Amino acid sequence: MDVPELRVTPAPDTTVRYAGASGDFNPIHLDDEFARSVGLPGRILHGLWTMAQVARAQTEAADGPEKLRRLSVQFRGLGLPGEEIVVTSTVRETADGRAVVNVEAVQEDRRLIRRAVAELDLDAA
Amino acid sequence: MPVKVDAAGKIYAPVTYAVGREKIREYARAVGETHPLHHDLEAARQAGHPDLVAPPMFAVVYTSAAIAGALFDPELEIDFAHLLHTGQEFVWGPLVVAGDEITTETEVKDVSERGGVAFYVFETRSTNERGELVCTGTWTNAVRGA
């Protein structure tokens, strides 16, 4: 069992599409001017979109949504559109068809998600 | 502003979300999920599912109204201008498919204050129309300047 590195560059419209899909229309994700007015460098990614990339790295490696049983993350640095995100996964243990994976998501020098832990059921169908 | 530490244990009225096929596709496209189970009805049926399968993180969608109801509870007096989503956990049960009706109950698990930061922890418990627990979510939020 190995979980490959996942690289993804959020497009300029990623936060708009995710807002529509998720229902989170907070203007810090959609409006550069508003975001700057509250001290942000510009509009920022939804943390739960970035968490979805951490989840996707696991389900793609295990080949199926049913394999992911648990995922916990801590949100830290601000994610920005247009810069590549690297999701790195390290399988910590495997036993009885279950795998525990440590994950982090980094953009440039910022750790967007740290100390993430995923639990996979490799036999789930 | 004092933190409403006595809110722990409060449970909100459950909210039901009807899972739609096109909503699954829309969500999957927005997060880059390309697995055929989320897009291709024939593939989903051949794999034994009655309809398209939601990605695990689709939990964000069917719990959205339930968690918003708790976050915007005036009794909690959460200062939204300084609210940060700092942690998230999901534990999944059976898969969610289009056509499911998912009912989510939200509970205030913990309200605390450490070093001028207020922490609000919510738990969502989502069940499908057969009463199976499909997802438990733990949502940790922090407010600076408490």
C-alpha cells in the first residue's frame, strides 16, 4: 500500500465553483477587494476544498470512495488560487486490511493542512 | 466578551438534505474527483449502487445547513469577523448515493477559552433514510480576541 503524492493547482475559478457546490459563499473566498479589506492577501481557498484534495489523494490511491473511513485535519496556512498544492502521504501502519496514513498539504512554503490522519479500509467494497 | 461555556450539550433540531445526482456531479467536478462512481450512472449501477455515489467529502454539502444553524445560533454569540475553521474530522459509514435523504443533528460538544482564544467544537451526526449513520463530523472553530 502506497499513497502517491498529489499535485493540484487551483484555477482562478476554483473558489467560485466550490462556493456553488458547497454553499459556502463567504466573500473572503470570492472577492479580492473584500478579502484585502479584512487583512488577507486576496481571496483564499476554502479549507474544506483543500481537505477534499487530501481525501482525493487517499481514495485515488485506494481506488474507491468506500475505502476512506476517517479523515481528520488541522487547517493552518492560507491557500491561494493559482499556486500548486502538494499533498504528501506517508503510510504509518497497515494491518488486517486497514491502513493509517499521515498527510500534509503544502503550497509554496505554507503548510495549509498539517497533522492530517486518514484511515483506509482496503477491503471495503 | 465572555465565552458562552454553558452551551455545551445543546442539540439543534435535525435538518434533512435530499441528495441529487447532478449535485454529486457538480461537487465532484469542483474538487477534481474523476472516479466514474461519481459521474457515470452505468458504472455506478454495474458496481451495485442504485445511483451515483457521493465522494466522502460531500459530507460538507449534506451537513451544510445543519452546521450553519449552529454557527449562527445567536445564543452562542460567535464573533464571525474573527472566526477561523481550525480543525475537521469526518468518520464515514455506508456510502451516500443520489436519492438518499440525509438527516443531520448538530450538538455543541465543547466551548472553551485558552489564552484569549475561544474554541467552539460541534459534532454533526448524519443518518440516511434507513437510519444508518453515514457520517460523524467534528468541527473545531476558533475566535481570536475572546
